[in-house]
Amino acid sequence: MSLFSVLQFLRVLIPIVMIGGATLFSYAGVAGEKPNILVILADDMGWSDAGCYGSEIRTPAIDSLAREGMLSTRCYTIPRCSPSRAALMTGRYPQSVGMGHLDNDLELPGYRGRLDPSCRTLPEILGEKAGYRTYMSGKWHLGSKIGERPWERGFQRYFGLLSGANSYVTLDKGRLMAEDGKILEAADLPEDFYMTEAITRKALSYLDDAAKHPDMPFFMYVAYTAPHTPLQASRRTIDSYKGTYSEGFEAVRLKRFKKQKSLHIIPADTQIPENRKLPDTTTREEDMRMAIYAAQITDMDEGIGQILDRLKKYGMEDKTIVLFLSDNGATNENPARVYSPYPGEKWTRAGYGKNWAVVSNTPYFGFKSGTYEGGESIPCLVKYPGKIPAGKRFDGMMHMIDIAPTLLECAGVPALAEMNGINLLPYWQENRVGSPSPWKNSVAAGLPERILCTEHEKKRSVHSLYWKLHKNVRERQWSLFASDDRCELKNVASVHKDVVADLAKRYENWARSNNVDESMRTYWPLLKGKQEEKKK
């Protein structure tokens, strides 16, 4: 063999990729072979709504990621659709890229309702710097005007919903869908259209396309609208859940609570106080609402299973990083507009109500749009064969802003300097022994000490290694909770005034640096919505 051939062989077999001073071997030890990346996002799915997080809802595909990969017990997000998606796509705090609220322009730098044109998105960087094919199927919600759409922000192929909440069986008036640059009308959708299935089918077709280009890695973002309102799912799945929830809100929550303890994802001494107890009974209507919600998640899970099976079919399973997350916690919203769960039905349901949302966020307090744990905490599963041990539990504090820089580093591309998140892969790979209490997790995980801040509609939070600072929209004083009090039962602000002062100052500095505006102008969309709902 010639010297040139030997050098070529060694170049392919054993080169080392140097990332940020750390030496990381590429997938399966083959240099230059970048992993495929599949990110799956649920919409408004609570922390406890998957089986592996304590639920009775059937989620075998999602649960398989927990068995074959890593389950995070402490992943945080910005508790609203558009801001969390902006963080996922950019690795930055949403206000710093213009997405502090939804896709409506509040005419403030941090709240323009679209991604700042100057910021770089994850698919843009992967496509330009690492030669990835980029696909997206599902909900965008990061701007729908010319220049703001997915195919203009790094995705080579796109199908889905450009705007926010929408029916699962048609296209609502004023909402936008598109495919590969073409805006779709309701008339363009088939008679048997079902959003969850449509998102799955398109993702499968993209995998078919990716298989035709084995020399190029792919990045695919599958953003389901499930289980966001309205309550609509396939008839067969709804029927399979009828009667499941007739035993009462509290009984269902307690079953999840006990299962979470048996799974060791919450401490054994965690308590739900009496003043947060739910009603013991449900009506037939309330049982049906939760049955539809559960069916939405199971329908989505079946689609995820099909996607994972397609990866196996093409021999790509061991070459693909798979992440599953929710954009925020479960919602207690009941929109004024009502929908039918099936096409043609007369009876209607919009949302499943506050009590079921409490169940979805078991054991945490609060909901979507708020900065209590129930709004900020999300399920997060990561499968990376050969890199992350199967069955691993990660108790370290992580955030949605960490996903983009971590995936870039996995692809051999340094994270951008302006990204606020950190590369978590080295910590995910470590086999450190967790501390006896998983809430003391960041120390056990070896993560660097850092501050994570959130603002949404004048609700604020600050997370540090040992504390959480919180202030709601109408509160003048900060509340302080220890990091091992994730159910937020004991406000210790009066005892630790120095901690409150320090974290409040850090929040103020963060707010100034990230275009955060706490005037009523950032709160008016919520107030306007409530006023319109009262009129109806």
C-alpha cells in the first residue's frame, strides 16, 4: 500500500475533532462522519404527560428514547410557544433575537414577532458550515411574512403551519400553512386531513429523501402541534381512552405522583400540600376532555414511532441523534373559540381545563405562560448511540438555549460566540454518580455555575445553582425558593435577603443586555385577549 493510501486510510479512520479544547471522537469512531440530527417538539405537553415521566398515557415511542438514551429531570424553557422555539433555533434568549412574545409585532426591539434577520439559526449554520441537508415538518411560529419563513431561515424543505394555534382538521381563517415556498389554502388540504398525521407523513418523506443522499448528514425538525388546543384527535384513539379519567382528577394525579417516585425522577419525600388538592370526581364531559387530550399525545407518539422505524429501515438509527422536548408546560387556557373533536360533530371542546393541566404538570405548580415550575419545566429525552449511555438520567440544570450550541458541537461546528447556551454533551456523557437528592443535581452533574433568566408578559424567574427567584405580574416583591423546593412550597425571601438582592441585580443586568422591556406594552396582548373573551 502506498504512503498516500495509508494516509488516506488514517484520515478516514482516526482523525480527532478538536472542539473548544475538548477532544471528541466523531460518531462510531469514524472521523468526519457527522451524526444526523432529529429534533422532535411537542406543543404544550406537560412534564408528566409521557409514560417515562409518570403518565398513564400510552407513549411507547417516546418511552423508548428514555430506555435507549437519556432522560432529563431538570430541563427548563421559556414558557410560551414562540419564545421557546426562538431559543431552540438560535441558542439565544428570545428577546435578544426579537421574539420575546408571539408573532405579533409590539414595536419594541425584543418583541418584534419575528427572528432578527441578523441572527443565525441552527439549520442555517448546519447547512452552511457542516453541509447538512435541512428539513422541517410542522409548526414554525417564528414569523410568517416574506423573509421570515422557514425556507428563508435555513430549511431547504418545509411543510407545515407557519402561524400559531389551528384546527387539526382544516386551516382556520387567518392562519397560514405552506410547503416548499408555496402558501397553502384550506382547499389545498385533503378531505381526511389530520394535522398530526400530515406532519408525520411529510417527515417520513423527508427521511426517504435523506436516504438518497447517504454522503450528506441531515438535520430534521419535526414540530407537532399536538397536544395544543383545540381538543381534536383520531376517533379510534379517543374511543380507546373513554372512561379512563372518570376516577377523578386527584386519583389520576396521585397515580402519576407515585409512579414518578418509583421512577426516581422526583425525591421520595416530595409532598403535594392539601391546599393544592384537586377534586375527587370528574364529570362525563371532563373525562371526555382528558380522553381527547391523551389521544392527541398517543396519535403523536404513533407518528414518532413511525419516524424512528423509518430510521431503522434505512440503517440510520445508530447514526442519528434524536431529541424529544415540549416547548413549554401544560396550559390552563380555555380559548373562547370552540371546535369539534371530529369533523361534523355538533358538540365542541376547546381546552381540557385547569384541573387537567395541573395533572399534566404533576407535581409542579403553574402553567404555560407563567414562570412557576409548571410552566418552565419540560420533558427532554436524548438518544445518541455510542455517545450517551442507554438508560441514563441527567439531573443537571439545562435549558432550551443549550440545545443549539450542543448540536453544533456534535456536528463539529463551534457554537457562535453570541449564543447564550452551553455545550452539554460532555456532561451528558459523564458517568458521575448522582447525589442522593436529585435536586442537588447540578453539583452532581459537574455543570458550571450559571444564572438562567426568563421574562414573559411581566412574569420573571432567575435560576441559579441553589436558588430560584420568582416574581409574578402583579407582585411587587420577589419570592425565593431553594433549588430542592421545585414544588415551590416555601418562600424564604425574608430569610435570605442577600440572595434576593444579588439575584435581582443579576436579573436587572440580564434584562438590560437582552432587550427585555417590562412596560405594559409587552403585556397588552394578554389583556386584550381576556377583554375579547369576556365580550363573547
